[in-house]
Amino acid sequence: MKINPSFWLSLFFAIILGLSLVTAIQWSWETRLFPWTIGIPSLFLAVCQVFVDLTSSEVDGDEAPTRQILDIPTDQSLPKEVTRRGTVVAFGWLMSFAVSVWLVGFLVASPLFIFFYLRYQARAKMTSSCAVAGLTTLFIWGLFDQIMHVAWPDAVLFKLFGF
């Protein structure tokens, strides 16, 4: 039986999500509410994708344009190098967001990430990038911090420098 190459990536994400959810168990209810709200459905979808990748096989040359991920047909007209580069760039942005949340906390990392992504990856104008990052900051701060009183985990850099 030949395993679909995307199986390993799906399995990696399912394991990371599972470990993240288990880690959040030790947090207070208010703190773990946000990661669990996102993490539990994401884990379910990742596990579903693992099973789909495990039961599907790699498609050969003539059938490549009809290859699907779940029920979505994928475009196979792009060269594999372009697809790989896009995957690496997307993974880099995701990892930079995760590391920045760990270093400076969610409330600071979110607007910074949104600004830099819009400005440098999406090539949006400065005013658009600032406006979207600012409005997103107001939304996250207003809803999760002020209304729901979510207890955010302490940022590593803030702990290190005593803030």
C-alpha cells in the first residue's frame, strides 16, 4: 500500500493540535477557552484529513488534474516547485505567528502579524495594512479582553524582562 505524501503533514498537524489541547488542560478555564474553541474543531478536521490521506493513494501522471483534497479539486497545472515554495512561505508565516504569540503574547502579536502579512506578503498599501491591523486589534481587545475577560498566558519576553 502506497501512502499519500500529504499524510505525513496531516499527521504532524494532528499531533501538534492534540499536544496543544492537552497542554491547555492545565490552564484556567478562561485561558483555555480560546485555544479549545479553535483547537478542538481543528483537531477533528486534521484527524479526518489523516484518514482521507491514509485511505487515498497518490495519483499518477494522466490523472493528476482530477486529484482532490477531500471534495475540492486541486489545480495541478502549477509546477511542483511553485507549489512547494508557496507551502514553505505559508508555513513560515504560520510559524512566525506562533513564535511571536509565544514571545510577546496574543494581544501584541496579532496586530503585528496582520500588519506585516498584509504589507509584505499581500503587498497591501500602508494605510490599508494599518487600518485592518488596528480594527482587528480593537475587535480582539474589546471582545476577548474587555467583554469576555480571557486570561491570556504570560508572554515569555514580558516575563523575562519583568513586565
